[in-house]
Amino acid sequence: MRKLSRFFVPLLFVGLFTAYAPLTQAEMHYGNTITVPVMQTEQSQCRSYGGKVGNKALNAFANLTTGVLEIPKNIINTTNQSNIVYGAVGGLFKGLIHTAGRIGVGIADLVTIPLPTMPIAQPEYIWEDFDVDTSYGPVFRLDKCQEESPIDQAPVAESVVDAPAVIAPKPEPIDNSKQYRQETNQKLDTIFKKEMMK
């Protein structure tokens, strides 16, 4: 009995941990109000170092524990894109490859937890965008999003009420019509003289 509990207690904690992860990102309804948890508002803004590292640890554990779910995901998606036979066989092999990829990404994130890097696997979690095939981005790209510091702005100059507004004069168009008329008249006169001489 003791050996059995040694196996199931860590499995229970891992299961609860992975089940709690999507709950932290969900909207909670209390009566007529919607409460948005901290994790969702932090995603739209830059996170602190601790938030980045914590999210990376959550990604690592989620990828390690739920990487096996790539097999049914790819069987379903491949079946929906083609037929049942190709979906079962091709989706199984595709799922095995993506399972190895997710577990590898989880191990890489687990080993490099102190470095705040961007997630490698897209979508980040297996349950996000279930219809989208898993893709892998650049490895160990640092999350350079830093919290914005207030920027010192120059003082705004006070407007002078009594000063007249300076308006630049409009440039007057140059009238070349006289020159054009003279040249045209000379050409017409020469043509007319030539024709009259004949």
C-alpha cells in the first residue's frame, strides 16, 4: 500500500497542478460582474522577472505532463482534414512526433527556468487552439519586454497670447503665358509666311 501511495500522491499533485493552470487564466463570474484574474491582465502588459519565470515553469510542467495529449489531438485534427484511415495512422505518428517535441520543450524550459525566454511551442498549452497544429518557434529567445519607466518630458512652453501669429506668404505662381504666346505667335507667323509664298 505504501508503494502505491508513493506513486499516486505525486501523480495527484501533478494532475491538480495542470488542472489548476487553465483556471488561473479563465474569467470568473460573480453575479453580474466579471472578475479577470491577474494572469490575464499581465499577459497584455509586461510581466516582472518573477512572473516571466513563473510562467515559464508553468509552461515546462504543462508541456511535460500534457505532451501525451498531442496524440489524440493530432488524430482528431488529421481525421478532420482528411479521412479516418489516414487520420488514425498518420495522426498517430504525427502525434508521437509532437509528443516528443512537447516533452523536449518542457525539459528545455525546466532546465533553463532562470532565463526568462519566450515560449518555444505554439500554442503555449495543448488545450489552447486545439484545432491548430503545434509549431515550434525560435529557441531561447529572451523575453525583452521590460516594464515601462516614466519618460521625462520636456516642459510644455506657455503660449503667448499677445504675440501675433506669423503666417508665411503664399508663393505667387509664375506666369509664363506671355513668353509662350510670343513663341507660338512667331512659329505661326513663319508657317503662315511659308504657306503664303507658295
